Amino acid sequence: MSDRQSQLTTLSRRTVLGAAAAVSAQGGKVAAQDVLIERAKAWLALDAEARRLMLRWARLETRAARALDWFNLSDEDQASTSFGVEMARIDRELSLVLARRGAEFEAVAGLKAQDLAGVASKLAVASRLLAQEDSPAAGIVAGALADMQDLGWSHP
């Protein structure tokens, strides 16, 4: 991912995290909009947690490969090591986080944005997904968020 794309993805996360405060009072629309923003924030937090767990697992696997000739051990031998125990714990936790992240994604996808804060929330989720796939579209989506700011849409 390019530095610019990384900056835009970071920008989009800040946009969503600050979007809840940017929602103006619009009668009955406020509650629905708050739900969308909160669900997008929850998805972003779960995505960050999933990435943290995957990185921890990868680091453990690297250490195990160096210390124990990991890839030549049987599954049973791997599972009996401290590395294997920790990696299994991470696998279980990651499964739960990914399931919750999936539910949040479905919620975000199913909610209609009522204003630019809601649109930005959805774009931030899409931008993160596209960035993880190294899609060139990630820069376009994240750039759209930056464009919104450049055109005068502001958030705290």
C-alpha cells in the first residue's frame, strides 16, 4: 500500500471515529444515523483487533519456526509447545472477533446513511476492506473521504 493510500485509510478511520459528534439533530433520523456510525466504529475496532491478533499469531509462528523447526513438527507436537498453546488461543479468539466483525459489516451494509457522516462511515469501512486487498479502489474511496473534507464537510 502506498504512503498516500495508507494516510487516506488512516484519515478515513479518524473521519468515522469523529463522525458521531458531527451528526446534527434531524428528528427521528438521529437515532438511525447514530446506529450506523456506531456500527461502523465497531466494525473498524473489530477489524483492528483482528489485524492485531493475526500479527501476533504470525510473530509467534516465526519465533516457533526459528526455535523449534516448527514446520517439521507433527500437529500434536506443535500443539504441545507453548507456541502452539498460544497460537490455538489466538485462533479461538480470532474466530470470535471475525464472527462479530462479519455481523457488524452486515449491519453497516444494511443501514441507510442519512447524511454525510453516515456516508463517510460506510466509505471508511469499504476503504479498509479494499486496502486489505491491495485494491487500487481503496485509494479512490479513501480519497473521496479526503475530498469531502476539502470541500468543506467537517468533523471534530
